Amino acid sequence: MTRILVFSAPLYGHINPILAVIEQLISRGAEVAFYAPENFEQAIRATGATFKTYHSTFMPPGTPCRIKLADGRHMALPTTLPLTILLETGRVLPQILVKRAPGDPIISCMTPFVCGDE
């Protein structure tokens, strides 16, 4: 059986579109674990996926953000939606990767990628 981990930003525009894909994967025999914040649990469980939560520090666009630059300096700037999603991905992905079994692909609804072992 194929096992797939999915994770998403806590935004309806990221989670809702993938729900039909998750239903199709499950109907074809895949075992899907979907990581998202708790307020999406009901919609995710309705697909047949296993719901898993993660700790989110999602900041609404416009929230001041302090970023460490490569040279060690810090820079403060207001977040934009792409930056917010990038920061959330950087915080969430490590939480999920430690729970992933070798070979389990991951589908991210925050950034467009699917990854496996290679």
C-alpha cells in the first residue's frame, strides 16, 4: 500500500483544492496522513485521510517579521503571503520529516513539490 503524507498552510485556498485529490488517492488504495492545524480536522477526516496536527506559527501577511540574513545581520520587514508561506514551510517541514517513514512521499500544499527518498 502506498503511504503519503500531506501538509498545508492554514489557509482554505491551500487545503480545500487538495481534498478531492486526497479522496482520489484513498479510493485508489493509498493511505494518506494529512498534517494541518486543528481547525481543518473535520474537512480532512471527511476525505478518509488520517488527520495529524502540527504546531503552526502562521503570521498573517503584513505582520512584522525579523529575518536573519546569510551574513548574520537581521532585517525586519512586513510579511507578504509568499514569505509567510515560506516561513511556515520552514517551521512545519522539520516537524513532519521526523515522523516520516523512509520512502513515504510528501505532498505540500504550501509550496508546489512532492518529494521521496531521492
